[in-house]
Amino acid sequence: MRYKAGLETRDKILQATRKLIASEGMDGTTIKAICDQAGVLPGSFYNLFDSKEQAILSVVRQAIDAVDPDPDHLGTDTLSDLVEAYIEFVTEQGDLARVYIRLAVSGSANNPEIWGRTMRHHQGRVARFAAAISREHPLMSELETERRAETLVTALNGVTLHRVMDPGFDVSVHARALLTDALAGV
Amino acid sequence: MRYKAGLETRDKILQATRKLIASEGMDGTTIKAICDQAGVLPGSFYNLFDSKEQAILSVVRQAIDAVDPDPDHLGTDTLSDLVEAYIEFVTEQGDLARVYIRLAVSGSANNPEIWGRTMRHHQGRVARFAAAISREHPLMSELETERRAETLVTALNGVTLHRVMDPGFDVSVHARALLTDALAGV
DNA sequence: CTGTTATTTGAGCATAGACTCTAATTTGAG
DNA sequence: CTCAAATTAGAGTCTATGCTCAAATAACAG
């Protein structure tokens, strides 16, 4: 892939794949469906991707990146910043949020590649949350900080999980409540 | 199906289906895999079930029933009882917990039957949690009670979601933390 | 323009999956 | 024991899916 046309086609295919994973799931996303949606024929698909799995992995990477735009930036985010960023991700990028949740369930089950990625991402995320908590509560033990961060991150994913099922579910209310509760007793 | 042999075969098939959904997911669960695992041939399967979907739905029902053994019993459970029961379910019945989480993601997406069941179950569960909160905090407004119940139930599902990915994840610690936090600021 | 390389086309292959059918076997009520 | 009904066996059908390939077309560096 070196010409402009190829790059555009690649993009159309990835968009189609993303939309399909979000609506049909990983297994329900077929080559035919991707090609129809992208307005492309199988030959073109296989000119740009080695396999269906490769296209799916690209979308998986997009989703993970979208959750945590800058995972190494152990910066000055407050816990509230992190939660608000997550709320925005879930509400503004519905398709990617769906992909993100499906990752954990369908993807991780039988694909070690996806499982590894997801777990590493989760750990990084917990570390980031823990750092924020630690900044706001310097006296809290490291163990306690870590535990609170992990509880919060998994709980937030639960909220997203429910949102994926029920589009009317108000993510922001429940996510903010989790944030408040998480540090209420400190 | 009226003879004893048929009932036993039916049972073997459902066990196999349950195990397979837990390990491979709904789409990964094929007739051949079910039959191999159950030690049965396709002809027997279709003598007892109309379709693959019917077998899956039976297991789905099992999973939902196992989460909330007695959903109409708006009894005297405390919130802690409910959380502990859920912890036990997740840790003691790993396969069904996996099925339960997959329900929400893979199942609900394209199967209105499963989606409806899951949503109804969720509502019932939230109501049960809300009733327990209300009993323990009679002065709390109904709206607030409901919201706290819903946050807690979805957060607990998030903990289960993570446990499904990482068997080493300590459900009880995080679930109990959610319980404590949920009412810490009251 | 030209020639090389990238891209697209679309028919086609191989495999796997859901499900069917008929003949044989087993069950158990009377 | 008997016989109708239930169950099992297992080969076979049909469709969908992932992927390939050779030929035709488009892109673009020089």
C-alpha cells in the first residue's frame, strides 16, 4: 500500500470494520459485510490486509488508544479528569466504546494477542488512576491506593457494559457517582 | 423427550453447551463441539432441541436464574446479603458467571429474545437492591435509592467482567469495597 | 509518455457450520 | 413379551465464510 487510493480504501475498510464490530460483534463481522459496507471487493481487502483478524486487530488498537489517549503521560490529571475523559469517550465515541467492551469478552476469550493487549492496557489504566489518587491523598497506603484504583476502573467498565446494552443509560450520572463514592470514606 | 435416556442426554448436552459458551463464547459454540463434548451425534441433538439457539437459550436461562435464585422474593435481604450472594455466584459458579457476562455483550447485541430477558432481569435486580437500600435507609428519596442501586449493580457487573478476563482477580475484595463505598457518604 | 508498481475486479475454492433424513436400536407401558 | 413411541446413528444437504488468483485497470516516478 503506497498510493493514495490504497490508503483511502484502507480507511474505508477500517471504518466499516469498526461499525460492524460495534453492531454485530467480532464473530458476526464477516469479510462480505465489511466489503459491502466499505464498497469494496474481497480482492481489495486482501490486497491491504493479510487476514480478517488483522483488520480487527487494527480496530482493537484504535479502541484501546481512544480510551487512554496518552497512557504514558503520568501527568497532573486529577481523578475527576480521568473519569470525565472516560465519560466523554463512552458517550462521544459510542462505536469504539462498544468495541472496547466486546474486546474484554469476545476478544480476550480465545485470542491471546487481544487478551494480552487488553490486560496490559488495563494495568496501565489502573496505574494512572492510582497515581491520581495518590496525588490527591498522599497519606493513603500504596496498596490501598492501588485497590481503590482497580475497583474504580472495573466499576466504570461495568457502567460502560450496561450502556452498551441500553443506549438510554446515563453513563455520566453513574460514573460520577462512582467517583464520589470511591473517595467518600477517606 | 419422555424416556429417561432422553432426559439424561438433554442434560449432557446442556452441560456441554454451558461449558462451551463459557470458554468459547456464543458464536464459538458449534453443534459439532457440543455433540463431541456431550458424546452425542447431531441426530440426537436435534431430536431434543429444535435449534442451536434453543439450547443456548436454556443455558442463558440457567445463568440468569443462578444470579438471582428467587427474584420475586422481595424479602428481608440486606444489601450485604445481596452482594455476598453475588460474590458467591461469581466465584463458585465460574462457568455460569461467564455465560452471564457474555449474555450482556454477545447475546444481547443481535438477539432480541436474549436482550429482553437480560434487561428484565437487570431491572428486577436493581429493584431488589433498591428495596434493600430503602430498608436500611428509610429516609433516602426513592430516586436516590434507585440510582444508588443501579450504580451498584452495574459496578458489580464490571467486577465480574474483569474476573472473566483475569481468573486471579479477587472479586470479593472489590465487590465488598463497592458495597462499603456505595453507602459511605450517607 | 512510458513502464513499473499498486490496486481493483470478481469468479472460484475449500472448509466449516447448521440442520435433515432414514434406518436401526432402545425404552418401558400394558 | 410385545409393540408403539422415543431415541440414536451417521451419512448427507445446503449455505456461508475466509481466502486465492489471474487478468484488467489505475497511479505515478522519471
